Amino acid sequence: MDGTSASLFDLLNTSLVLHQLAPYLSLPAKLALAATCKAYRDVLMDAPETFRYLDLSNVKRARLGDLPPIDLGGVSWRAERMDENLTEDEFYCGPLRGIFTILQRRGILKHVYTLILDGLSCPADLVQEIMTEDRFNVRMLSIRQATHLNERKLMQVLKYVCRPTRSHGTPRVKALYVFGKAESYDLGAGVRDKKEPEHQPASGGVMSSEGAQIGAEWNQKSQSALYTALNLCEDRWYQPSGRVVRKALASEWGATIKDCTDIIAFDAVLCRGPRHDMETLAGQTADTAVNDRWLDAAVATVALGPSGCVKCSDSTEGAAVFDESPPSQLPLLSPPPLHSSAVRYAQMPSVKASSYPPLFARCEDCLRGRWCERCFKWWDEKCYAGPQVGVMRSTEVREDTLQLGTLPIPNDTSGVQWGLCVEQCLVSEMMSGSGSFGMWG
């Protein structure tokens, strides 16, 4: 070998190179490379950086559906006695428990700091083992779209490990990805792979129709493309992305995240709207108490972008800004970082500007009647009173409006009606449906 070239062994024997390269290699690839000769085995198995980031989501033996029937045998975890004492959760934990046992026997498990179990069979009992047993040193855990995961049992586990009487230094897990959709890295680009979010239909109203959904989806894609082109931010939490958390969440998640504040960070945050703050509501009059009644803690599922309210460019609770706001107000960004298991790095927005963008996010209850589901504009409580409960805010109809279907256009051009902003999107949709039966008839 001449002085200008380096072998693969020389590269792997450099801790800095190994630290950068190891996360891009799958577990089978690392083990196969270590099995080639003793020199490679010593370099890979003795270096903590080799298995610091471990992604099992693409490992065939980790998937329950890829295993042969139970009575064929041949898999180590199936050697357990299959009798009435084996619970359902123990059965579904089997593939991952078998892998963890092998990794522990080889001295690998203690070096794993970031563990990716997206889409695998991962019951809440296994999550509790990862968080409480001494054989694990996991700091960042991802169980997005995990199967056989009882969410209410998972919430009980989280409340237990974050209880006030817990042992010092526990839990070791400081970051948990559980709400989002599993995403992977674009290895060619070397950056976070930001896929376009699928538009989630509204629960009802005109925006639930097929025509409205097509228009809203294209509008959202155009805004995201423009926003990224301007180098503002690539993370969808900081874009006007709409519903970032698309799956239905149990109402108890709000209280669970609140109990884990400053202990475990999540890939979602609590809504900080004024209706969740008793002190803010205390000074309101009886007229506004009906519309602004207090809400329990809830997960913020809608990303509103960095512009704030369309009128005041802010919000009552104020924006959350990285490096300025408490970490509990910032979500973990997807996908999990490759080269660090620190919460701070997972929450850092990927921006090309010199400053970090503000984060505005709320739950749907706080945005009902304030958020346009097509152009994603929204109005803060101090700028727009919101619709009255049980009645339409404006019953007057513009007399100069031509035949625009059967729905009236309110005189008030602020706020939202039927999930669309009155000033722009509602008029546009009604104009597009003129001469037909309804908006998109």
C-alpha cells in the first residue's frame, strides 16, 4: 500500500470515520463484516461507535410476519415452552427479545444508545423492559407504527417510569418517537428525508369532499415547495403543514406528556393555546366563557407555520423558538438523528438561515373555526372572537352576490366558515361551484 491510499481496515480503525460510517450500515452488514477476519472483528466489536445507532426495522428476523409457523421450530426465541403460561404480549415480544438476548451475549446491547423499532411487533411490556432494565442503555427510542402496541398500557408505563419517586438517573430513555410516521434517511443526500405529508380529511363540512381535498393537497404541496426553496426550514413542524400527527390519539396522551415534562421528550408537544391555561381564562367575561371554556391538556397536532396569526403575526401563548424556549415546548424532529442521541440535536431545526424559525402548533379544538384547511391561515383569539356555539356568526348575506350555489357568504370577511377562510378560499370555492348544485356538485 502506498502513502496516498488507505485500506478499509485503516478507515474503520479511525474512530471518527467509524462514528460517521457505522449508522449507515445495517446490523447484518456489521456482523458479516466482523466475521470476515479477526482484525475486522476486533475493530468493530471493541468500538462502542459501531452499534451506538441500531435500526432493527429492516431486519427480517425482527418481523413477526416473516417468521415460519410456530410448530416448525428453528428460531431461538420459539424454544420457550408454548403453554398456557405464555401470555399474548410475551408471544409478540418474542422476535425482539430473541435479538436482544443475542446482542447482550455478544456484548453489543450495552453500546446501543439509539434504537429504531419502527413497524415491528413491540408491545408495551417490551418498552418497559427497555426503559427500566439495566442491560439497556438506550437514550433515544423510536416505536412509530409499531404493531401489537397497546397505547393505554404504554401511557401507564410512561407515567410509571416518570413518577416522582423514581430512582435517580432513571429513566435512561430521554427521547421517544411514537406519534409520527416512520421515515428514513435519504442516504444519497445525507439529510433528513422530508416526505410530503398526506392530507388528512376533516371530520366534516365542505372540506371533506373529494374536490376540496384535491385542491387543499395541491395548495399544501405548493406552499411546502416554496417554503423549502426559500431555505426557511425543511422540517414539517416548522412549515404550514396542517395535520402533522394524522392518527387519532387517545385523550389521555395530553396528561401523559405533561407528566413526562422535562424527563422524556416526544415527537409531538402539548398545545399551549389559552384555553389550556386557567390563568388566561380566569379574567374573561361571562360572554366569552362559553366559547372559550377550559380544555384539558392535549397534543398539538396541527403545524401552523412560522408566520403566526394572519393579523398579528403572533399568538396569545407566543411562539416556541429553538435555543430560546424550554425544550418541553419543542418536538423531536423526524427521522431520529444518525450521529447523536442527544435530545437537543433531535429538536434542532435544519435551517440554512442564521436564526431559527418560530414554531406555532396547536390542537384542533383550539383551532376550530379559526383555521382554514385549504390555505392554512389562522386567527388568534385576541384577533378573532371565533364562531358562536350553536349558531352561525353572521346571518346576513351579500345582496350583490350572484348565483353562487345554495350557501350564503357571510358579510364578515375575517375568520373561518365551513373550514374555509371567508375572505379568500370560501368565495373561491363557491365561485368554482357556481351554476351547479352545491360547491362541487
